[in-house]
Amino acid sequence: MRRRRNRHSTRTIAITIGSAVVAGVSVVVAIAASSGGSPKAVHPEAVSSSMGVASSAVNDTCVIVVPAHPLTAKGLATPYQLTGPGGETPAASGCEMINWINLGAFVQATILNPKTGALSVYDPLVITQGTTPAVAPVVPKLPPHAIVTIDIGFNGPRLLQAGATPGALAEGNCTDGMPGSPFGQVSFCNGPNFFKAALGMMHSGRMDVPAAGTAHAMIASGGSLGTGRQCPTTRNFDMIDQDPSDNVTTQYILNPATGQTAQDNAANAAMMQGDPMPKNGSDNALIDGFLDPALGCTPLRAPDLANHGALTTSQALDELLAAANQPAKAALIPENDGMVTDIGGGIDPAKTDLYRSEIGQPMVGSPADAASTPQMFCQNMLNIQTAFLAANEKVLAAAPSPIPTVGDTLYTFLANRLAGSFDNLNCANFGLTDPVQMVTNGAGAATQATLNTAQQVSGF
């Protein structure tokens, strides 16, 4: 996440998963521009904690080691390893899971049964290289010919993939971006194959993805929602930021005495009761864990293969729900998002398409892309989201903030996040103005937000 400065200068914020933020000090990492465009440091959804870390090092890049045959049951149950770049040790680089606030990595798999269309979720474990799991991961039982997609999220600026074996990345169809131009916080394995199959089954009626549902708590909307109308998804301009759908809803359990991690399931939670639960800053966690409950909505969930089938969320499930309920003006990854710009910060359609293909979104230049060109993304985000937030201020102001040090309610948090997205996408370059005026307290958290709902038209 980029460090906040006075008023509007490169603002980004980030989201924890759960109903409350751990008490403690908010940690924000500042970075300079680097290869792969201008990746955000910790995504607009920062995390807070009072937990100490083993290393004071704060690097801008870490490496995640992908196990052999990552799309198989054995590969999913083999821990991913977090380590430093260029041969640096975890301790020297700060790339260790006990330092999850700054540089934690998180992995999430979504599984499709190609015969029945049934979906399930499994969160592979990430450990610090050189350690062992606090509890051995559950070996999932996959359906025959399972099609698996893997999403990888990071709480730091840039995470690069490496294979545990020479063929591991190819075996998993894994990517962290274009050659020499990584995405930054996120990377993927096998997304195009998963979404081709899943969307094909959905469109042919062989997979049942429900309607997004009714936003019962809504009072009004100036955007794509309304009382008695559709709940938001990760492709609604009502709720997106500069990069719709990034990072995962995975969380782990951490033994702070040893730095060992375990999967988050009922058995491990009982055994490690009271231990911290590392989380990934995530837009998907924002909608699933905060916005949906505030509006009376329910995210798409599927059985967790590591937790006796208890229903859980995932980034890929959010995208399938969004695809099935895509609004006329779809918010897709815009080409001016720092994670898909080229190494010099320029527009890179091929890199944007690569990212979109990994999460099942339409390609650049497709009819659905018309609302998400850089210019139109900024215009739609400002016109639709500002009206949505203003019309529903009362509902959102009554809901808890993901990060009280950013905004004291869900409303002020979202308003602050909208202003940060305006900056991060350089929307002023299109003749647009920031519609958010904020009042902050002594700690820098937004306590009031005034929104200008006048509709804007980009000038060039």
C-alpha cells in the first residue's frame, strides 16, 4: 500500500477479512515505482496488529515457491514456501509469514467438477521457507478430472513465482505477469482453463450460479443497485476500486512463538485457540465480509475441502457470481491499473488481457470492455460510486469499518478508498475532479466525508 500523504497524493488503503480489525498499530509500507508498472504496496485494504515480527526488514519483493504438480491433490496439500528474492533468506528479507502484515502471502484454490458443475474451495498453506507447518495440511479429495484455478495474494508490493521443481510452474500453468513485468501483488495458476470450462458450463445451463440476490438493507442508489434490486458484485462500479477483484479471502492460523502456520479450519482453530490469524488485504474480502452483510446480501460460497465441507468464499467464486450477474456497465480491470501497466507505466493491452483471463473477465476491446477503458472507468467509477455512497450513507455509516485507522465507519472507509482510486488511476488526466472531501481525526482516519454527486464527463 502506498503511504497516505496530506489530502490526495497516491492514496491506497487495504482490507482485512473478518468482522473486526485486530487492535494495534496500522502498518503501511511505502514503495517507489518498480518493474511491472506501478504496483501498489499493500492493497487499499491495510491490516492492523500488535503482534511482533521476527525481522524488522521490510522488502518490496518476495518470492513464493510453488510446489510440484500444484493442480493435484498432493500439490495442493504441499505447502507453498515464502522466501526472499535473489537468494536472500526469509529473515534477511522480512519475507516470512510471521511478518504477514507487511509481506505475507496467501493462496486459494477453487475446484470445478467438470461432470456435475459442482464447485469447492481449498486454501493451500503458505509457510516460511525453512519451517514446517504447525499442523500438516489436509489432503483434499478432488473429483475425477477436477479443473483447478489457483489465486495468490500478497500483503506487500510485489510477489514473484518460483517453482519447487524445474517443471512446477509449467505443470500448474502459473504466471506472475509478463516477462520482466510482473503484476505485483497477485499471481495465478490455470485461471484461463478453469474459467473457460466454468463459464461454458454456466452458459449452457450445466452449472447453477445464482442471482446476486436482493440488497434488503438498501435505501436507495444512484448506481446499479436499488431497493429490491441486485446486490453488488466485484464488477459493479458501486463498490470497486482501481483494480476490481484482486487478492484472496484466505486466512491462516499462526503460532507466534514459532512462526509456523496452519490452515484455518475447525480442528486447527480448536488446537491453536487464540493464536493470530493472518489475512490478505482484499477487495473480495471487503465485499464478502463487510459490504454484503451491511446490505443484507450473501456472497457465493462453496464447500471448503480443508474444513469438512463448511461453506466458504473465494476470489474465483466472486468472479463467477459477477459474470452471471454482470451489469450493463461492467467494471473490469482497467488498463491504467498499476498492476497491468508496462514496466514504464504505459498501457499494455496484452498484460491487461493476461490478468483478465486469469479471473474470467472479458478481454480488452470486447463489447463488455467499453465501460472500462481508462477514461470511461474513471468516469463511471466517479459517477456511479459517488451516487451510490451518498444515497446509502445511512446504511453504510451504521456498518463497521474494515480499517478504523482509515475510516471510522464503512461509509468513510469507502469514501476514502474512492478518493485513493481517483489518484491511483490518474483520473484527473481525463479532466475529472475528485468528488470526495474528507475530515480526519488526529490519527488520520476519515471521520466525515462529503460527496459531490454532480455527474461528470471526461474531457479528453
